[in-house]
Amino acid sequence: SYTSNNWVLLLVPSPHGLISTGTVDLACIVHGVSNPVQISWNISGDLQEQVLMRSLKAKDGSLMLISHLSIPKDTWTS
């Protein structure tokens, strides 16, 4: 159920971060849910399987889910 404490945040690399490595790190953070939710990554029409998921429980019992994905820099820039 939605409350004012729920939010979703997508983190993408800064332009400076694109220069230093051959991969790009992406993260999706879902905050304030009471049950685990499914987070899927669709990159150029392909559902990504190599995703790191982590969950953290707050003092109020709500969950924060973090989904992390690394993709090639060329995929990101295209």
C-alpha cells in the first residue's frame, strides 16, 4: 500500500563516471514497502538476470530494497 513515506529512486552514473571505467553501475532503490517487490531491469529489450538485490529493514518494520546492475558503457551510451 502507498503512503507518503514510499518512494522509488533510480541512480545513474554521472558524466564523469562514464570516463573512468568500461562499465556503468545502475541502482534502483525502493523505500517504505511492507513486503518485498519485484524489480526488473530491461536493457535494450533484454531482461537482465545478473542483478544484485539487497533488502534492509527499518526500525518501523518497513523495507528498503536495492537492485544493482552493471552494464557495459557502450550499452549505456547507445
